[in-house]
Amino acid sequence: MNTKDLVGIGIGPFNLSIAALCHDSPKLDVAFYDKKPSFCWHPGMLLPNTFLQTSFLKDLVTAVNPQSPFSFLNYLVSKKRFYAFLNNDRPAISRYEYNDYLQWVSQQIDYLNFDQGIEAVDFNDGHFEVHLENHNQPIQTRNLCLGTGKRPHIPSAIQSQYDKERCFHAIEMANQQRDFSNKRVTVIGGGQSGAEIFLHLLNGYDGAPAEINWISRRSNFLPMDETCFTNEWFSPNYIDSFFPLPANTKYNIVDEQKLASDGISESTLKSIYETLYEKRISGDEHNYRLRPNRDLINAYPANGITLEAHNKFDGTTEQYHSDIIILATGFENAVPKYLAPIKHRLAISDDQQFLLGRDYSIQWDGPSHNKLYAVNAGRYSHGISEPQMSLMCWRSATIVNDLLGEDFYDLKDDCSFVEWSNSQPFEPHAHKISA
Ligand SMILES: Cc1cc2nc3c(=O)[nH]c(=O)nc-3n(C[C@H](O)[C@H](O)[C@H](O)COP(=O)(O)OP(=O)(O)OC[C@H]3O[C@@H](n4cnc5c(N)ncnc54)[C@H](O)[C@@H]3O)c2cc1C
């Protein structure tokens, strides 16, 4: 049986980027699988007027191969929208457009396979065996790339109330028709998704709620820091400096950098503020409450669902009675079930993080030339950029170079202005001493 060079599990943007770069190197024999019937990027959060938090130039391929047929610019030209796109002059592209671009790429690559979930992965006789749902014969491959994303985080205080209708995660929001008319709706979470959903509710896209509460643990509805020096954390240079640091140091740094990736876009904050302001002018302003600084402590069925929250600002306890609760509470790591047959051979930390090498492969006790690369898994090994799309294409090229065993893509980058580590000792220029 034919043994592949690489099998990619999951086709989200991250593995799609690797697949698009593999197209540049015909000598690689690769296949990618996803359980979805076709490509769609977080369909449950494809809400109207939501925008990418990343430049369209940081697409699947451009940073390492601007001549690739899969660039965003080629997409625009192919769709005959190039001039209209420029005339539109938006600071960020919509998530609809980005999803349309990703779908356009996915339709052109013949080694992507949809409607084929992965059930299990094993390792025998020098290769991985990838078992597809509803297939008897496993696929054989020398290397794997795990790209199955993260799991929605459901806070323990509310787990007993969780269901798909009344108390659900934000990622499910648009997966079914919703009608919030005359309902008391509470949104939990002060990041970008919470903000987008709060705005969506204020605008009455799914009916006019009787009441809208927005609760956040954070001290305020805080913006994402998108300034230039903060953005240097999203550069290849930074990863080179960050990777060798001790694990504890890395954890502290990443936690301190939270608002560089998890804050709310300034444009979303502005839209919310403007909407509230307009409501105040029209006198239509009494059905919403913005409540930062609250820790969720309990949830139980009474008067709809009753939530109890601790107000960290004044130390009181508050109650919210809700018909609908939307959890914009982010995502967490989990070792995918399909890895069960080989999980004991992988290096995994107590908090379910894979221990990754510099080449994004998981440390394991198998042969070193059989690699399990993992994307969206290295926040605490490679840095804050890992779950984001900023360096997606550069990471993909790092993996493809590693697979090929050569510098197929030139990934050297020395345009950072900040020196993070002490690798280049300061050598002052000799001063001229004037007589
Ligand atoms: C709403 C939202 C907006 C975001 N916006 C931005 C942004 O603007 N900028 C930015 O940098 N980052 C953004 N992110 C963060 C990040 O870039 C995205 O989450 C991105 O989709 C991660 O890509 P991924 O390929 O790792 O995973 P995913 O997109 O989650 O894809 C994983 C895929 O794996 C498949 N899968 C799962 N299990 C199996 C299995 N057993 N077999 C086969 N297939 C399987 C799933 O069907 C899915 O298609 C956003 C995240 C969210 C949730």
C-alpha cells in the first residue's frame, strides 16, 4: 500500500495553509481529511458585520510565496473584485469574505478530503495508520499534522445547565435559527466573541430581546492592543527568542500578553458605544446592562436559569435571571480522542499541552523521523502568535521545509527592531574624542 509523506487531520485555516504550500512541491505525497462536508470557517460565528482581526496579507501563502496561486490577491483578481475591494477601503476584511477566500482555495486542491472524520491513529511497522470513520482500510503515512483546533471552554459553574438551545457556547450561535424576541439573554465573556454577540443582540438581528446582560471577568471591556511594538510579538524573530526560554518564564510571559490577542477590536468597541449612544438619544436604553469585573460562581434552574456572580469591584453577589445564556468563554486544549491508541507515547503536560519541538512536532518515544506536527498547539512553547493567523503561513513553511529536509522556503527574517534576548551583546561604537 502507498505510504503518504504527510496526512493532515482537520482542515481549518491552519492545515489548509500547509496544504496550499504543499502544492508548491509536487514531490510531496500528502492528503488532508476533515469531518465537515465542505470547508467552512467557524460557521457558528459567521455573523453579519464581523471582521478579521488580522491583515488580509497574512493569508495562507503570501508571506513565504507571494507568487502562489492561493494568495488573497489572486482570489480578489479571480473574483473580479480587485478594484471594488480597493475602493471599499476597509481597515479589515469581513469574516464572510475571508471564509469565501478559504473556500475558494479549498475547492482547488485535490488532496483535500471532506466528509471523512478521523476515528483513530496508531503507529505500526514504521508508519502511522490513520483510521477514517466508515472505512476499513487505514491510510498509511510517515508523518502527521494535527489541525483539529481547540475545544470550547464551558466554565465549571455552568456545566450542569449546558444545552444547545438555552445555554450554549458562542461557537454554536449561528448554527441554527435563533429567536431571542422578548427573552432575557445573558452573554458571558469579555473578549471579541462576547462583544460581537452583544452587538448582534443590541441590533436585534435575531429578534428584540427583553433584556441583554453582558458579564465579563475582566476589569472593563478592554481593547486588543494592535500597536506596532506589540505586533513584534507576532514575528518570526520573536519566536526564535521565545522558544528557548524555560517553561515557567514562558507561561508568565504569555499570560501577561493576553490583550495582544484576546482583547476586543477597537472598531467593535466603537460600534457598541455608538449603538448605545443612539439608543440613549431615542430613549430606548433600559434593556441592557454591561457588567465587567464579575466572576460567575453558580448557575441553577430557577426563574429560567439563575446565574450568581461575584462583583469584584464592590464585593457583592448578584443574580441574573435568564432565558438564554451565551458562553463566549473561549477555547481550551484537549488531547483529541483519535490519538487514544498512541497517547501514552506522546509528551503531554498536566494541563493537556503537547510538548513541541522547534519544528512544531510533538516529542514522543517513536522514531525521530516519523513526526506528529501539531498546529494551534504551541501557545506556551512558541508564543502568543500560535493560535492566531498572523504567522500561520510562516509556521506552515517551517513544517514543509522540515518535511522536505531542505530550506525550500527562505524563512530568514531580520526586520525586527526589538532585541528580546541577549544573543547580540551591545558593542558601542568607538567615540571620537575631540581634542
Ligand atoms: C470566531 C473566531 C474568529 C477568529 N478570528 C480570528 C482572526 O480574525 N484572526 C486570527 O488571527 N485568529 C482568529 N481566530 C483564531 C484562529 O485563527 C481560528 O480559531 C482558526 O480557525 C484556527 O484554525 P485551526 O485550523 O487550528 O482550527 P479550526 O478552524 O477549528 O479547524 C479545525 C478543523 O478540524 C476538523 N476536525 C475536528 N476533529 C476532526 C476529526 N476527528 N477528523 C477530521 N476532522 C476533524 C473540524 O471539522 C474543523 O474543520 C478566530 C477564532 C474564532 C473562534
